[in-house]
Amino acid sequence: MKRIVYSPDYKEKLTVIRNWLDLRFGKDNRTKHMTEIKKRLTSLKEFSGQGMSVRDMFGVDSDYEFLYVSHNYIFYYQDAETIYIVNIYDEREDFMYKLFGIRTTSEETDQYWRE
């Protein structure tokens, strides 16, 4: 079974998500979502092939893989012994831009929302 190493970015972002869920939906909802994320990452230790390849899904030259869990994308990469959790992004975030600098919105859309 592989071990999991969490990046400081992931830990910080998870705290933000936890606090946001508490404020917006309450402790019970937050507990449900955090439990689902933890359960999925625990299962990743045993079944490391369950994620989707960023290369296959988006055509980006990267060794990253991702899981979609409870309205969040969790990005990671792995070697023979370890799974490195890179970051977690809410489904509303432009993770392609934040991770790879690839814009997924048109210039017209950006201009519209800035007005």
C-alpha cells in the first residue's frame, strides 16, 4: 500500500473549504463532505489507478492525475511508493489556469464579467 503526502497548498485549501462549508451549510454538511474526501483518498492508497490522467482527459503534458470528489477536483501524482497530493480545487474554480496557465474562458467572457 502506498503512502500519501499532502502539499502545504492542499492543506491550506482544505482548511478554506472546511471553513466555507461550515459558514455556508453548517457542520453536518461540512462533516459529510470532508468524510467523503478522506474516504476517497484512503481508497486511493489501495487502488492508486482510480484517478483520471490529466494528459488523457485534457491533452496537457503532465504526470498529474485527478479525482472528482464532493464537488472538488483533487490533483496528485505518484511514484512506486508514494502518492503526492498537489492541490484541491472547487468545481467552480478555473483549475486549468491555476495549474497550467491554460485559459478555458474566452476573452469576451472575461470582459463581460469585468464590466
